[in-house]
Amino acid sequence: MALEEDCSWTELLPENPLFERLREEGCEQLENADLVCEIRGDLFVWSQANTALLTTNLKRLMAYPGEPQVYQTLFCTSSPLTPVLQLLPDGGASHVALRCRQSLGVMRLVRQRGQFGEFGGGQKTVNCKVTSVASDLFCIHRHSLTLVQVAWHPTQPGSLCLLTSDDTLRVYGLADPSVPLLLLPLSDSPPASCTLEDTVVAFSVWPDSVFFLRDTGDVYRTSLGGIAGGRASSPPLPMHPSAEDNYGSDACSLLVLPTSPRVLVIANSNGVIYHCIYIQEEKEEEGLGPTPSSGKLYVVEGVELEDVSAAEENQTRISLVADPVNPQRYFVVHASGVYLISLPWLTDVETCIAAGTELKSQVKPLVGTEPGVVSLQGMVVVSEPLLGCALVGLTSDGECITMTLPVSSESFLPHHLPPGDLPGSRHALSDPPSSGIENVIREILHSDEPAAPVNYCGRKDLSQQDCFSFLSQAIKRLRATYLLRQQRAKSELQHRIAVLCRQKEQQVEDLASLQVEVEEVGERTEELEDLTDQLTQRCKHLVHRVEQLVCRLSAQSPILSEAEVAMTRELEGLRGRLERLQGRLKEAQGRLELGVSSDYCHKPTLSSGQLATVMAALTESGQNIRALMQQVNSLSAMAPSH
């Protein structure tokens, strides 16, 4: 257990049961296969026997090296019918494209949960949805159309670029995977007339343009935003200096490095790789000013890989893989192994060219295999910051190959320019400036100060005593000079150790204070939880009291039947009518009093018959009013109180 904890994850990964399962199932040896990929610390390996993705989390392996290693199996809801040749993860870490010879599927990764983002909550087997892309196209042309290359679009999330054998570039979106968003024929001739000697073998999509390579070695550039009529008919980019054989006629792979200026890497099937600098030119047009043209390619050098050229009879495609950590280097993957090629002159191209320095690359073999017996079935560069930079490969016999890579290429950086070539300035390709305690100690111990010579005044007749004295003096001086350097180095180390100790103490204090703060936050959290519980109970109690009060008020309010409600309405109507009659009575009494008082001053204006009629009407009205008053009083006594 202690031994495993001392090992890094690159040493423990080959022991994962995932690869043991692949060996038990028996791996099929495929040409130009890339069945390994990595997404944010999750390693994915395709199993041809189960048509499923096997995945393991490298961060868990690094955090708990002593625990048993586990892996998950991601099954496809719609499994590919033909062997998968390549895994292509997208930039959003949510999809993995499964490229076959005549089909393309996209697996949607389920939501991740847990400490290390396990799929499906950590279940051993998880079902993932697979969407078929351009299925109708390959079904109709299943006897004549093959898929040459697939790449995710750099600026349109969820879009795939497909290069097919009919010299056509198609762009599909996952929203509607059956209808292409863009159809770009790369040849002026119809697809039926395309020959095997003049076909597009590779492409590289950039936000503003697309570069594609023909097997004749010609490189074309087309702007995606300026395609007229949906056809790319631009001439090939001129290459300087020109060559009679056009730098080979068996080109097979293209890679555009994300550097400034852009560097195009062209690989031939015979193991020769050319590095070309792309120069964007401008041309003057009347009334439009300077406008960009297609540009030119300047061939800097050609690198020949001996092992690849020796294995040329295998006719295996060479794959160029960009380094996600360092843009100044890339990987060459072939059946015979993996090579790391770095371009140190990219740090300052203009200075190197001005100084007349020969621009040379550095080739470093990383993995070697025996073609025909054991071949490489996939390679990926792990670029997660927590895991470091490492290479993980899969062989045809199910073995896992791991190798730690340096982040920068300074370890094999050549010294092209001597320090005296550029006086007054330090070149980017010269010795790097001294930095770190290691370089300081090295400078102290390798000082160029010469030892003081021992002056013997040219005497030849020295006695043994004098010789012994001169020898002792020389040894004493040399020892003093050596010890002085050692003491200086020791004092520097002690100073560095003291600084680091102070930093460690400060970090320990900060850690202790953070721990105290964490405990305080925990205590405060518990107090808040208790207070929240109390408030919740109090709120429930108040709600209960309000409910009881509402029930009591509802119980005290009378409940009237329909008859009682109707009687109440009728009573209210009688009250209103009574009020109107009382108003009329008062008005009549006022008129009567006015008529009686006027009898003393004026002669009566009414006859005796009229007066009798009025008195009879008044008497009848009084009787009616008394009867209504009695009815109102009786109804008021019968009605319930509100």
C-alpha cells in the first residue's frame, strides 16, 4: 500500500482493470485507429467487443492511489454497426463523436455528479444516447462514399465538419443531424470523375478559413464566410522555394499550428514532414484599398522519420496531433510509434531569419512498436492542470502506455546562436536566463575565476623542502578557493532554506487560521440551523393559532337557511317602503296644518264634499300606516338578531 501511494497516476494507470478487460475480450488490430480520448480528467477507451465506452477518472487515481481502481461502462442506445475508428471529444465536454468508415455517431455524455464527476451517479453501467449524423447520406451512397476525416467546428458549438471521399466538405448540426448546414464541394469536377490521384485527404478548420490538402501535395485555403455559389475553386497556395516533385506526391495529413505566424505541417506517407510558414499577403484594388489575398507558403525544412520510412510498405497513414499544452510542438503518430517534434524557432522567427540562423526542429521518439505484430490503437495527451502533462497510449494487445511529458521544450532546445551574435540582447534561442536555486548554485560552483598561480620565479634548483613548501602553498590556495565556493553555495542554500522555512511557517499559520475560520463557520452554521428550526416551529405554531381563530370566528357567525334569507330581504324591503310612507305622511300633515291655519285668514277654498273626501283619505291612510307598523313590529320580533 505504501509503495502504491508513492507512485504517480501514470505508473498506476496500466494496472487498471479496464485494460485487463480489453485484453480478455481480445483487441482487434485496426489501421489508423484512435480509440483513446480524455475529457477534463476522464479517460475514455472504446471497446469493440461490447461497442461501449470504458471510462475511468484519473483525478480519483491521483487523489487515492492506494484504493482499488474502478471504471464505468457507457453503453450506446444505438450501437455502431461497423468498427469505430476514432473518438473525437467536443470542446464543451458533453459529446464524443464516434467515427466509422461509413457512419458517424455522437454520444451524449450524461450529467456528472459526485466528488469526481462520475457518470450516472457512479453506476457501473450507464446508457448514453447516440445520435446518427448524415445517416441518409451514407445509406444512399453506401457503396461509393466513405468518411475521410471528421472535426468539430471551432466556432459553432454542436457542429461537425465531415470530409467525404467525393471531395465535399459538409457541416452538420446536432439540432438537425440529417440536413447539412453547409455543403462545400472542394473540386471543380463532378464527384464521379474524381480519381484516386487527385483527392482531398485532410483539412483543418479555423474560425475564418479552412485549409485542405490534396494527395498531390497542393494546399488550398478557402474562406468559409466568402464562399460564392457553394463551391471552393481557389487556386493552390504557391510554395517557395519551388520543387520539381512539389515536395512529394503522396501527402496524407495536414496540421495547422495555432502560432503567429501560422505554421502548416504537411506529412507524406513515406515519412517526410514539411514545415511551412503561411504568409498572408495584401493586394491593392482600385477604390477598395488593400485587401487580403490567399497568401503563400514558405517551406522551412523537411524532416524525415527513419522508422516511418523503413515501414513504408505497411501503407499506414501518418497522423499529426497538436499538443494542447505547448503550441510550438506536435506529435506524429504512426504504426511504428509516436514522435514528438518541437519547433523552438517559433519563439522569435523574425530574429532567427534576420540572423541567418538555420531553422531546425527537434525530433524525439517517444513510443516504439513493431508494425504487423503490435500497433498503436490510440494516443492522447492529458492536459488537465491537476494531472500534469502526460501521454497515454493503447496498443493492439490491450496494453496501456503512459509517459510524463515536459510542459515546455527547453529540455531539448538547441543553442543555434552563440551569445556574441546579438550584442546587447539575449536571444530567445540562446541560454535561458538563470532562474531558481539550481542555476544559482551551479553558477557559484562553476565559477570562471582562475586560481592564483604559484610564483616560483623560474628557479630550477629548488630543494625538496622548497618544493614541498610550494606544493603545500598551492594546495592551500586551491583548497581555500574550493572551500570558499562551497561556503558561498552553503550560505546560499541556508538562506534559501530559511526563506522556505519562513514561507512554510506562514503557510502553516494561514492554514491554522483557515482551520479556525472553518470551525467558526461550522459553529455559526449549526447556530443558524438551530435558529432556523426554532423559527420554523414558531411559524408553524402561529399558523396553527390563526387556523384556530378562523375556526372560532366561523363558528360564531350565524348560518341562515334560504327561507330566513328570503324573509330578511323582504323585511328590508318593507322597512324601505315604511320609510317612504312616513315621508309622505309627514308631507300630508304639513299640508293639512297649512290648510287649517289658513282658515282664519282666508276663506276656505274647498267645499264641504271635498273636505269630507280628504278626511276619509287621510283616515284610510292612517289605518294603513298603523297596520303596516304592526306588521313591521311583528316581523322584527320574529327575525333573528345579527
